[in-house]
Amino acid sequence: MRCASCHTESADGLAACPGCGAALLLACPDCAGVSPATAAFCSACGARLREPAPRAASPRAGELKQTTILFCDIVSSTAEISALDPEEAMERLQPALSAMARAVERFDGTIVRTMGDGLFALFGAPFAQEGHAILACRAALALQAAFPPTPGGLRLRIGLHTGEVVFGRRPLNADAPPDAHGIAIHLASRLQRLAEPGMTVLSAACEALARRHVESVPLGARRLKGIAEPVEIFRLDGLRGAEADRPAQARAATPLRGRHEELARLQAMLIGAEGGKARVVGIAGPAGTGKSRLCAEVSRWCAERGVSVFEARSQAFGHATPFQLALDLLRRLLGLSRGDEEALARRRIAERLGRIGPTFEADCSLLGEFLGYPAAESWQWLNAAARHQRLLEITRHLVAETGRSPALLVLEDLHWADAASRDFVAAAAQAVRHTRCLLVLAYRDGHAEDVMRLEHFTAMPLADMAPDATEAMARDLVGPAPDLEDVRRLVAGRSGGNPFFVEELVRSMVANGVLVGALGAYRRGAAPLERILPMPVQDVIASRIDQLPQDDRHLLQLLSVAGSDVSLPLLREIGGAGAAPLEPGLGRLCEAGLLRRIENTRGACYAFGHPLIRDVAYRTLLKARRAALHEASAEAIERLDAERLDEAAALLAYHREAAGQPLRAAGFEARAARWVGTTSAGAAIAHWRRVRDLLARAPPSPEADDLRILASAQIAWLGWREGLTAQEARPYLEEALVLARQGDGAMVPLLLFAQARLIGAGGGAADDYAARIRHALDLVPPGGHGERRATLSAGLCQAYGWGGLLREALAAADAALAERPFLDRFDRDFLGYSVEHWVVSLRGRILVHLARFEEAQASFDEMLALEPSLVDPTVRFISHLGTLDIAWCRGDGDLARRHARRIGELAARHGSPYLQVFRLACSGTAHTISGNFEAGARDFEAALAFSRSAKAALDHEADMLAGLAECHLAAGDATQAAAFAEEAARTALRLDARIPELRARIVAARAARAQGDGETGARALRRAAALLERTGALAFRPILAAARREADGLAPQRPPMRRTRSVNSRSP
């Protein structure tokens, strides 16, 4: 007799085990008969000796399960019973079927149904099992062993496949035992038919899970009926001699093991930071290697030393919650919670910004609105990029101010951070450089951040724990009992050094009865150790979930849909008014380690013990149930966060999409795009693309068409500003125009403007641009619509300005400004900048060309005096460009260099290809004015090359060529000057760019004179004179006059910029 506790072999008749003292026999209370201690029923009278262990209810409504499916039948069973009557046939096959059932049940398989000469069984359902693939393989080997190849004996064919099934729902009979459904079942059935007598065939999916434990032989790929792709199959031959398991993803919740070196390094860095040597540390490693645990340990150590600790982390729904990490970081730094009253929050914001410095007091409204406390001050006119930059600047100063005293900043799970928040991470990382602060970043392997390139960044990779540390952790969890040495050895060996897997494996052993007692002091339970077999960590978690009471399992599934860090009010709202109290179930789930109760800026919330727990719980839900819970989650968020739907819009879009409501999801995605677009155009484009993707699955409707129009137009417009070429953007606008014309047409004029602007930027003719805008203006209904006429008049001003029709351009600018009282938010949001700022800036450049320099400078000064964050960079640069024009007219090298440098700073900060072109071209102009012709030519050539390769700012191509020609002429190279002047003139004619042509003709005339070609020079001067008359560009009149005098031999030839200085030092 073998003892169930210590497995010691004992002589028959002994009442107690000589190895451990445990009882070996059990007396029946009914007949006093003696049975083995492990018996459930009396071997004498059949009375129950012990109550069965309670198990969670089997899912009746159906759940998704990862299982291994077994199909087994008797070879040639029809021939075996063909000559027998039904009773004889039953007697012949029933013993075989009974033996088959025993072998399956021995390895915890569930027989779904028998089929006369075979059976269909599942491993991993109704309850998830560790190593279900291995259990199925062992059962198959036991089945084959029960039917050895003997003369006249029965032989079996077995097929095994691992896949996902729906278990628990019988569509036609809800009272019948649960059933299973799914394509994986059909595949397993097909595999069984491929097997030869006495053979077990495995699919590749099953073999992959079991390969470390079984011997198998590949049989190649086979085509199976009803399966689209060929299936790789294997023959199962036996068990391997030693079993091992792969490391899984995990996080430990035990005394710190194996991370003392890393902790000591972090402590040393914090001490160094206190002395002024601030660092950024990146802790990287696979899921479960202890990143969060290490962060918690250093945070605890800092708190004990009185060092301020600020912690924020990304949520698993980071992709759907723009700025989630950024908002949490800022709230932490400001000492705010989401539940704070608005007055208190605003007071704290004002106090904190006031401590930074008086220049930041004006940012209270901007920061308050970003954090969810809206206001209506002038910052609302700030465009996306400028707002984003200002918020980053505030973040930098908040971190710097925090770091005046020793502090620890911890940002976890950056691999889930939304793209919009990563700039804030970078800002924080940059800001700690000269502080007394240590910034710790935690993320998974493979994640990349720009901060990794910082000089004060230190990488701290986390690998799996060393064997001695793993063994110590297993001892901490299991306990020191000598008879559990094999358990500790198995846990340490199978975990692969992953702390989370160590912990989950021990918990699973407790749940399965292998261990009993308290954490760290377990005793051996009744269940045999070999029942716990290696398996992926998701199966470990699923096994724990399936042991929960049904209500707790449903609560965990609800949380898996609701998200990470879910508040109790939100859970109650999702559950509905009639739901049972949630606190007891949440408490049990926390005790089980599946959830954690945490405090964050929203108060008490519940988070999963590990993200993989959420993933496993979510995967068990059927689509219909998932959809219902997502819909309930969306409705609950809409009710609870009614005042902050902009911030929640992307998350609501996620829930509505998962609920099978693509149109409603698209509406929230559009709302998220508009909200995030105020600070990040790139993030907004991503949301607008999601709108289009969602609408592709939505039924046709006017609402869907309106959203598709807006999404397509915004992708084109914002994309062009962010680097999308005009050619790439054009199809989006064309699609939007088709839909708009099919509807009420209200958007058509604005779309025509956007289309015209992109055509112009892509090298289209200025006169065509103007004609398209005039056509758009004709479509605006009379009366009202002042804001639309203002936008279109601004576009017409730009088109006329490009074409050199300065008087018409000035009139269009004045017409746009006359509509100033009617400007509203829609056009501003669509364009991404203030129409008023744009018109004032364009008007200033027109005044420069009209030689009205003082008026022009007043316009530029007005724009440049505004807070930089209030003016879009692509608008702000126009005033710098206009001032550079004045410097060119006056030959003022210092002024030119100063404003060229400002344009370069804008381009470097915002990265727009359009601004990059002007950065190079304006640098070339400044060098030329200053007499550095070689550098000027190099910059002009670089600007032209970049413009052509990126297809950006092609509307400026003729002007750059004319500048390059001037540079060569000033350097004394008349041949090159003539060639580039001719190319500039041809390009200007194609673009209808009359002022660049005027400039090029003047250079051509002077170059021709230098080459002794008076006739060519005269033609160029006549054309220049006609252009001056047509454009009214009086700023070029002195330059043209100087060229005429040179042609007439009245003045010696001098470098053009030197001549420009002497002629244009006074206003004409």
C-alpha cells in the first residue's frame, strides 16, 4: 500500500504510514468496514466516505476555452460486429469503450460524447488545465497501450489537436449536458482519420505545446477536407525521459529575490542624484521578470528616507486613451486627483506654476483645460503643434522644479503608452538633467524611446533570475518542509527563472490540492505531484480562474472588458442597479491575487495582478457576451464622465467598436481626433484613419458620409502639413468632394480650398489656385457664412500673392479681415490654425513687395509679439520670412541672419518638411546678403534638392532658383547665374509666379551684360519692366533701375547685394 501523503510503500494491514504517520485506512460510518484512506466510497457497502471537493459551476452560457481535442475510434469496428446481433455487438465493443473512457478520465479528460465505436474528449474544458496538450498525449499513449497489437485484438486510431472551442452551450437543448463547438473539433476528427491502426496523429499546434515532454516524428503537411491550408502533422511515439517547461511571463509578489544588484544600482543613482548627478534609468525585460517589483522596492526605500516619490504608469488600453500617461504624470506632479473640486485644482495649478516663475502664470488656463478643467481664455486659439509644445515646456519646468529637492519619478509600462504621451516622457527625461531627481522608466523588451539616446540615460536590462535566486523564491513561497523538496525543485526548474511563473505555479498547486496550508508554510496535499504538468502561463491563469465561484468569474470577466484600473463606481454602473454588491467578490479576487486594489488619481481602483490575467479572462468570453459588456462599459463611461467625454472619447470608440457599433465608434474616434489634434497633428491623423476604417464596416447613412468627408479631408490636410505629399493627399480630398457633392454641399467650398492649396503646394499654377478659390467662393450661399468667406478670401489672398497679383491679393486680405467678427471654431479646427493670424501674416508679405515696409513690419511685429504657443509654427514663420524679405531689400545681413535662425529653430522643433525647405532657403538668402556666397549657394542647392525629393514647398521652387542665380552672379559666375536665372524664369512661368520671374529676369539681364550679350539683357529687362507694371511689386523698382543703368553703362557692375544695399537703404 502507498501512502497518499508521502508516497512511502507500506505493508498491507498497517493503520498508519511508517514514513509520515498519516492514516492509511478509513472506517465506514455505516458498516464499520475498512477502506483505503483515499477512497471516496466504502469498498464493503458503497456508502460515501467523504463529500466531493466543491468545484466551480460549469459555464452553461458557453465560454471560449483553449483545449486539446481527442478523437479515438476502433479500427474496422463494422467488420468486427457485422455478423453479430445488437446484444452481441454491444458485448464485443462495450469493454473496449469502457477501457477507453477510463484512460481518458485517468488524465482528467472530459468525454463529450461516445459514438458506438469511439469517443470524443476534451482536455482543458470545462475547466482549464495545466498542460492540457500533455495530458491528452498521455491519455492517447495509455489508450494505445490498452489495445496492444495482438492477433484478433482491437486496434485504435487517435487524432489530437489543440485549439479554441466554445464549451457549455447546447443550442437546441439548454437542459442537456454541455457540448463543444468550433472548427478545431473538425480538424481533430480529420486527423484521427489519417491515423493508421495503432497510431496517434498530432497537429502542429498540439506538438508545439507538448514537444518538450513527448517523442514525436514529423509526417509532413497534409490537406484535410474542409480545411483551407495544409496541416503539419506528427506521429506520437512516447514520452521523453525528463520533462521541462518553458519560461512564462510573470511578476513576483514575494520577498525580493535575484534583483539586489539592480536595486543597489538604483539606490546609488538616487544618492548620486541627490548630489546633482541626475539620471534616467530604463528597466527593460520580458513580461514577468520583475520590473514593477523592482520599481516598488526602490520607491519604498525612497519613501523610508523621506525622498518624494511620484509614480505613473500606462494602462493596457494606452493606445485608446491619448495622453493617459501624460495626464497621470502631470496630476502626480501637481498633487491632484481626478476627484478634486475644480476650485481646489485650479488653486493648486496656479500655486505650482507660480512657483516655477511669473511667466508661467498665464498657462493656468491651458494646463487646467488639459487636465479636465475647461476655460474660455485666448489660449483656445492655439493650434495643435503649438499647444503641444507649450504643454511639454510646462512639463519640463514642473519636473525641474520638483527636482530642486531629491525626488524619484517612476513611469511604468511605457510599452503601452500612447504615442501622444511619449513626448511628455521625453520632456521629463530631458528636464531631469540638471536636477536632484532620478527618473526610472520601465518597459518590455523591444520597446524603444528617444530618451535612450540621452547622455544621462542608463539602460538596466532584466534577465531571468539565476537558479539560486529562483530556488530561494520557490522556498519562500512553498515553505521549508523537508518532504516538499521535490515540489520546490520542480517549481524552480519549470519556472525558467521567471518570478511570475514561479508564483503562479505554486498557486496552481495549491488550487489543485498538491499543497495545503499557508503561504510559506505549505504541507503536502492529497493530490499527486505528477498531476501538475508544464504548460504556458495563460493556462496556469485560466486554471485559477476556472476554480472561482461563478459570480467571481463573471466579475473578473467584466473587469477584463472594462479595462485597467477600474473604479468601483464604474463597475457598479456597468453592472446595473439590480446587481449584487461587488465588494465581497472584489475582495475575494484580491485575496486570490487576481486583482489588486490601488489608489490613483481617481481614488480606489481595481487592477489585474498581471496584464495576462486580464487577457486570459477576456479570451474566455464569447463574442456576444463581450459585445454586451463593451456596450455596457461605454454607456457607463458616458454617464459617469459626461463632463470629460473628450478625454474619454478614444476609449469610448474602442468599446463601441468591440460592441459591434462601428458608426458610434467612428463618432467617438472623430471626437478623439479633434481633441488630440489640438496638441498633436500626427496623433490626430491616426485617429482620423481609424474613423475611415470603422466607417468601412458601418452601413451607409448621411451621418456616416459626413464623418467620412471630414476624416478624408483631415487626413489630406493635416497629413500634407506633417509630410504627406500633395499627390498622396489628393485621393482623400477627391473622395471627400464626391461625397460632399452627393449631400447638402456645405463642405464643398472648404474642400475645394484644401484641394486648391494642395495642388498649389505640389507645383500647381498660382492662377489655377486663384481660379479654384474664386469658384469655391461662388458656391458660398449669400447671407451669413462669413466665416467660410473669410477662410476662402484668405486662400485667395495667398493664391494672388503667389501669382504676384499684389493689388488683388491685398483686396482679398482686407475682405477676409472684414469677416473677422464671423470667424468660428470649425474652420480653425479644420485648418489647424487661426485664419486671422494667417491673413495678417500674408498681408504683411504683400506689403513688403509693395514697398510699404513700415506697414509690413508692423504686421510682422504684431504676430511675433504674440505668445509663441498661440500662433501655429507654419503661420508664425511667415512673419520671420517677411522680415527676411525686408532684410533682402535693404541688404541688412544682421537682420537676415537673425530671422533665418528663427526659421531654422521652428523647423527643427516641429519637423515639418515644408518648414525644412524654408530653413535651408532662408539660410541661403542670409548668407548671400552677408556676402558668404559659397555657403549661400550650398544652402539653396540643398533646399532645392530636399524640396524636390520630399515634394514639399514646390510652390517656392522658382524663388529658390532665382536666389541661387543671384548668389552665383554676386560671386562673379555669370554663366551659372544666367543658367539658373533661365531655369527660374521657366519654372516661374509654369507656376504663374510673377515675382520670382521678375527677380529672375533682373538677374538674367545683369548676367547677360556681364557676358557681353546686350540683346538678351535688353529682352530680359523689357520683360522685367512689364512684370513690375503687372504685379505692382515696387520693392523691385530700385533693383530694376540699377540693372538698367548698368545696361546703359552708367554704373560699373558690382555684386548685387552690395548694390542692393546702396539702392535700397531708403524706401522707394
